[in-house]
Amino acid sequence: MARIEILDGVSDLDTIYISDEELSGLLGEVGADLGSKDRKKKARGNRRFKRVQTARKKPGGATIEVRPEETANLTSKAKFERRLNRIDKGIRQELIDGNLTTSDFLVYVIKSVTGTTIEMFRAGDNELEGVSNINDAKLPNNATMLVDSLQLLSGVGAGATVEDGKIVDFGKLDPIIANGNYTFKTGQKTLQENTSCMAFKHEGTANLLPGELKLENPVILQKDNKIVFDIDTPPNVPANTFVMLVMRGVMTVKS
């Protein structure tokens, strides 16, 4: 059941989709407040009832206006929802209508270091278990994703083949790679350019995984846009070195 508090600020959307069962539960709780002899509860019931009145019927449920939450400590899902005005209008409407929802997701890719520029994503790359979970440098199924953290690690394999890369024990980032820079793009938009890899050179904290960088400005990866993440390194990276990039956040999926 939907929590009654969504009407008073626990949601991060200005409009959300709820099922018929959830709407019935909200109406019951609002009715209890309106029937209370307690003045504060009655006032709260009146305030909530005005929001319930805005509900618009949809198949299997309704959309309802709520008051967005004001907090800096947001989940990835909440960060995504706060940026709905930046994504495709069709996807925004699908989310409001309940046809799409968001789910935790991570993109990962492993590449061998064969020169001083490492292209983590290339057009034509195929999804391959243990190597990457996306095709052609794009998100799956024309999805949209909010990335709120990046993780970059390296390790040395027994050889330089794809199979060698699958079984590398990725630890902290090699100091030579940490001394390099990276560029992050999506579509025609440059998100980070010539940014130091030094931010990934740590062994983890209470709030971060080893090699993880929390983004102060989370990134929206739009559907169909190709992803570019290039790392420029100084020479003399150890032979048979592999790099793993992980992008964590939430992605749109069918409800």
C-alpha cells in the first residue's frame, strides 16, 4: 500500500502513479483524519484531501499530485525523478502513467590496456558475459539511466586475451593509470573532459567502494545515445593490464 506520507513530502515526484488498491488505502486514511475530533488531524486530513482530489483515473490506478521531498540525502531513484524534466518527454509520461518504472542498474565494461588511450566503449562492441553488459556502446532496450557513481579499477592478467580479462582480480587502480585523465561523453554532450583519474585512486571508505567516485552532478544517459569513456594514460602501463569501469545508478524498465 502507498504510504499516506507521500501526500506530505516523502515522494520526490510532483506527480506519481498509484494502483487502485493504493488509492483506496489513501482515501481510507484521509477519511480517518477528516473524521477525527483532533484539530491537528482534521487539518491534516483537509490538506491531504485536496491532494487526493487531484487524482486522475488511469488503467488499474490513478496519477496523483504530491509534494516533493526536500532533502539532500536522496537515493539514486530520487535523483533520477528530480531530473525528469531533462529526459525524453515520452519516457517521462510513461513513468507518470505507470508503464515504466526505475530499477537499480549498473553498466560494466572491461578492456585491456594496449596503448596510451583506452576506449572503454566502442561502436560495434557486443555484450559478453564477464566483459560488458551493453551492446554498441548504448544502454539496453532504448532505456534512460541516471549514473550517480563511477568506479574504475585495474588488474594484471596472465595474458592479454579477452578470456584473461574475464578472470582478472581487480584491485586498486594502477598508479600510472591514476596519473592519467578521462573524458566522459554521451551523444553530442561532453560530461567530463580531461578529468584526473586520481579521484579513483583509493581503497574504499565507509561510504565508497574501492575506486568509486560519487558524482556531485549525476549524469543522465539518454536512450539511443552512444556512451564514450576514454582514458588517456602515461606510457609504460604494466603488460597485460586490464581496466574495469562500473557505472552505478537507476535505469528505466517496463513495469
